[in-house]
Amino acid sequence: MSWIDQRPDDAMDGAFTAVGPESVRTVEAGPFREAMSRLGAAVHVITTAGPAGKAGATATAVCSVTDAPPVLLMCLNRRSQTNPAVSENGVFCINTLGASEAEIADLFAGRTGVTGSDRFSTGEWTTLATASPVLVSAVVAFDCRIVEVRAVGSHNVFFGAVEAVRLGPQGPALVYHERAYKKV
Ligand SMILES: Cc1cc2nc3c(=O)[nH]c(=O)nc-3n(C[C@H](O)[C@H](O)[C@H](O)COP(=O)(O)O)c2cc1C
């Protein structure tokens, strides 16, 4: 079946204005999620701290944008309890998990029922430049100050200027692929 066969009646075609001359025709969310499950991605815990308090969520939607100056982006669902905290604090840290840290990934994905700052009672934490929690065992941590935010569909895209980096223990990283944690 081609993607065009899978278009639903409720595709959000009115949600975007195309850059080019043709109108936008998106695939259905279900087939899109199925397709994305085949795209393996590193697993991160996004943390923040500041006037809005400490919060954190598991995310794979993280990407380098430019190294001149160093900027990366991460995408958070606006329904996540971490989203308003990140917006208000204006800072976040991307903690890239090691292969043995699936439990922390589940904890920060809300799969164990632990919420808010209680999530930080697991793991050893420090800080770098922004006061966002830095997971000592993470293979790498990128401490960022937000320079731009775009709302796209259900998510906010946060662009963060990287103010500090911490290289943690070397070794295999945790990757999410076909809805399972894998070691790479
Ligand atoms: C492997 C994995 C990757 C995820 N990636 C993202 C992501 O990139 N962006 C996002 O908004 N939520 C992502 N989530 C879902 C959030 O972790 C989860 O919805 C959120 O932490 C739970 O909401 P809460 O923090 O409000 O409890 C991911 C979850 C898992 C298990």
C-alpha cells in the first residue's frame, strides 16, 4: 500500500501553509508513527530547573542544528508536564543515556507513575552552566539556554544554544528502535 492510500479523511491538511505552490497533504498519524518506529534514535532525558521548578522528560526528538554557534533542538509535547517548566525556566539540558539506563528512560517517560521533581531521586545529578540537572552517568550532557521556540502541531520545538558540555563515561548508548530499547 502506498502512503497515498493511507490518507485519512481527518488529515490535518489545513494546519500548515505549504512553502511551494501545492497544498499540504499529510499521511495519517498512525502510519507515520509506525514508520517512525523503524527510525532508531538515541534516548535522552531532557531536564530543566529554575523559577518554574525542576522537571524532566524522556525524548528522542533531539537534533544538532549548527556548530557556528553550537545550537541543538528538541521537541516536547505541549501536554508534557515538563513543557511549561522548560518554557518558563528558559533553559534545558539534554542528557544522552547509556545502554544500561532503560530504567531512567522509563522513569522520565512517566511509565512508573513518578512525577515532577520526584523523578530526580533516582540517579546522581550535578549542574553545569544553566542549573538544569545533569545526569552524571549520561554518556554526554548538553546544557542549553533557549534562543527560539516554535509551536509545530502538538509539539514545541525548542532551540537551545549550548553553554556547556559534559562528556560522561564512554561506552554503548541507549537507542529506541521498533518500540524497544537497544544498545548501540
Ligand atoms: C523512548 C521514548 C521517547 C520519547 N520521545 C519523546 C519526544 O521526543 N518528545 C516528547 O514530547 N515526548 C517523548 N516521549 C514521551 C515522554 O517521555 C512522555 O510523554 C512524558 O515524559 C510523559 O509526560 P509527563 O512528563 O508529563 O509525565 C518519549 C517517550 C519514550 C519512552
